[in-house]
Amino acid sequence: MMEDKQLISELLEAFVDKFGSTPQHLFHSPGRVNLIGEHTDYNDGFVMPMAIDYGIWFAVTPRHDTQINLHSLEFETSCHFDLKRFNKGKQFWGEYVKGVAWALQEAGHKLTGWDGYVVGNIPKGAGLSSSAALEVGIAKIFSELSNLNLAPEELATRGQLAENKWVGVNCGIMDQMIIAAGKKHHALLIDCRDLSYKHVPIPSGVSVVVMDTATRRGLVDSAYNERREQCQRAADFYKKSVLRDVDLAQLAEEPQLTGDEFKRAKHVVGENARALDGAKALADNALAEFGALMKQSHTSLKDDFEVSSPALNSIVEIAQATDGCFGARMTGAGFGGSAVALVEFDKVTEFCDSVAQKYQKATGLRANIYSSKAAQGTHKLY
Ligand code: GLA
């Protein structure tokens, strides 16, 4: 993986080559990993993700008109449009840019044009939210250049709207919120009902390790939508608008709900409690307790929510059995992509090597494993 400094210098050079002057601004937008609280956001529940070291950089200069010209160093493709009139095009990264412009204009914001160059190093399809990083980054650029002064919550909801209604992916709000509101050295406990949040310090004695299984699943969207529908049917059964309002006692007292809907509800209700307990455990430096909650979360995602995969189960089992690990679980939507582990700081190098070796032996796949510090959310560097 290329160093940040090198990526930035290549980005600045490309900008100068293209536009003939140095960019006025540099923005950064991180990827994310979720520590606990999975498939709870669209049930108005609790999540606790953190922003990671991998991210996207944008070199930008404002224009005096309404043109947007953005080039990608990574994909060697461009996105051009006029903010006064633009339509949906074929699906590629530029649709996220247009979608965010549309979502901001829908809210009545007056936007100015800009020239930009973009580069990123978030592994694609690894479940580390490269799309949300792009959306929130674009929203932040518009906010700064058009003097909108948008709060993290609005950057996040506009990004989500772009993804839901312009790109057509039915995601929740977790990814955009952590990317917009992340803080260095902290995880973020988010109440997805009202978007209130609390920064939770990550103790200095631990490392967060991201383990990309090197597997990708094509049908994530349809399975994701199916899970959302099942959750809604379960909430309807309990006569609540969302599963957030169902508790463990109600699940036990009303045993008529069975099958998949019951299992989905059981996961969501349990996972909401685990996210709240997890935030408290992390704040108290109770790492063994936090690790135990991660293990329970994985089991519940595997058996009750049924969104894990053989590769994810394999890497999680290996991680959990490796020296220095407090706990591990799959992270993100599931079916492939990444898992996350909490590991003793002093043992992290050996942990990463050992898990990579054992995983390759078990599956024949080469995982991309690295420890990440909790990073700052989307911001302007200058
Ligand atoms: C994806 C979605 C999020 C969230 C997770 C599962 O990352 O984008 O909104 O639902 O899956 O927790």
C-alpha cells in the first residue's frame, strides 16, 4: 500500500498537470470499520464504528461558474457536469458526485462549481465504505466552497440520500455518520434514531486490526434488502414501527414469531444491547469484556442474522484463537469483505503475521491484514 505522503504528492502533481496551477484546497475523507452494532442502523438502533487510516484525498480549486470537473488518479476517468442541469448516467464513481450535488440542491443549498483531482487507497469491496467516504468527502467540499457550513449530521444524511435515491443502494446511516463525525483515537457510539453521538476513547493498550478476507460477494445488495424487509416484518409483528423498540423481554414473552423473522429480531435486539454495553466496556478499558461482546456479535450474525460466510468465519475463528486477541467479528454488511479484531498493542505484529499465515493455510487465500488507528472524520487539510 502506497504511503499517504506519496499519494498526496502524486495527486498534487496530477492536479497541476491538468489545471496548470496548484490546488487551493486539500480534503481528506476516511474509510471506516465497525467495532460493534451490526445491521442495527436501519432499525433505528446503536452502532459503534471508527474511521480508519485508509481514505480518499481531494485536491480542489473553486470556479466562478457552476461547472464540476473531477478527475480520478486511480481510475483514470473523469466526471464533468453543470450544477444547473445534470442527469443520471451510467453507474460509475461520478454518479456518487452527481448524487451528492443533487441531494444538497434538493435541500435548497446553492452550490458553486470547482475543479478537482481525487485519489484513494481504501480497498474496494472490502466493506470499508469507500463509497460513503466519497459521498461525504464531496458533501464537505461543497459545504466549504459554497460556504454552507454543514454539520456532520447533514453531510451524512445528504451522502446517504445520494446513495439511496441517486445511486440506488439502500444503505443505512452508519457509514456516512462515522466518516463525517469521526475523531482521532476514538470510536463513535451513534444512536441511529436521532443521530446523536458520543466519542468513545480507544484505550492506548490495544490495536484495532482490520482483516480483509480477500473474498467479495456480488449479491450483497439483494440479501441486504431482504434482511431489511425481514426486520420490518418482525417489527410489525411486535406492533412497533422499528425493532429498536422491541426488547429481550418482549421476544421471550411473545413466542409466536418464528423462523427467519424471529432470528433477525433476536440478532437486532441483542446487538443493540451489545453496542451499548460495548461502548461502556471500551470507555472503562474493560477489554476482555469488549472482546466477549465481539464474539457474541459474530455468533449472532452467523447463526441468527445469517450474513457471515465461510471465509469470514474462518478468519474470525483463527483470530480469536491467536495470542493477544481480545475478540473478533465480521464487520459491515457481510457475505465477504472484512472482519475486525481487538488485539493487545504489544502483540499486534505477530498477530497479523500469524493470522495471515493460518488463514492462507486454511483457505488458500491471501488476506490483507493491518492495524489501524482511529482516524479523524472528513476534513479540510488546507
Ligand atoms: C452496510 C451499510 C450500513 C450498515 C451495515 C451493516 O455497511 O452501508 O448502513 O447497515 O452494512 O451494519
